[in-house]
Amino acid sequence: MDKENAACHFRDERLKKRFWLLLKQFWTSMGQSIPFACQDWANTKAAYRFFANDHVSEQDILSGHFQATRERFADSEGAILILQDTTTFSYQRDQPERIGFIGKSATCKIDGRTKPLTQCGIPPM
């Protein structure tokens, strides 16, 4: 995790420190909600402030990962396979029924008829 995110760029060093703390909290509570991972109100509020901060962008957060990926490609000898397939995630949760079907919403046209769309995914905790 350290090498993967070492090249993350934030405008303020305090944002980088908060990002590292959030990564550690999320890593130790994989698959849990932000409040559960942060354990108390102060850390939870700080996490939400971090994600809502106008000085934090998706690019800032992912820049270290992109840099580490470029380095892995440069260090590699021979062919590099980039595979795409269907992937299944397995999350261990106290309430496994919360994964999967989460409802029906908007409609789509199939064969000229309107049908509801089934939403599947991971609903918010």
C-alpha cells in the first residue's frame, strides 16, 4: 500500500496525511461502511470532509496508483496481458443479504416494450 500510493499528489500535506489514515482505516475494515471503518464520530466526519473537499479530486487519489502501474509496466520484461472478463467480488459481511438485488427503477425499451430495470449491486450500508 505504501509504494502504491507514495506518488499521490495533494495540494496540501495535511490532505495526504488524512488520505493515508483513511487508507489504513479502510484496509483494516474492508467492505465496511465509512462510519464503521472510522470507529468514531470525529474520524467519520473527517473522512466525509476529505471526500467533499474541493481540493481533493479523483485524480489526486488515483495518481499514486497510476504512477505505480506505469513503473510496473516499465520494469516488466516481455508481454503484458491486460485481461478483461466478468469478475465476482466476495464480501464477508454480517448481513450478506444486503448484497445483490436492491430494487427496480427506471425503465428501458426491449422489443418495443417498456420494462423496469432491475438494479443489482451493493447498496449503501
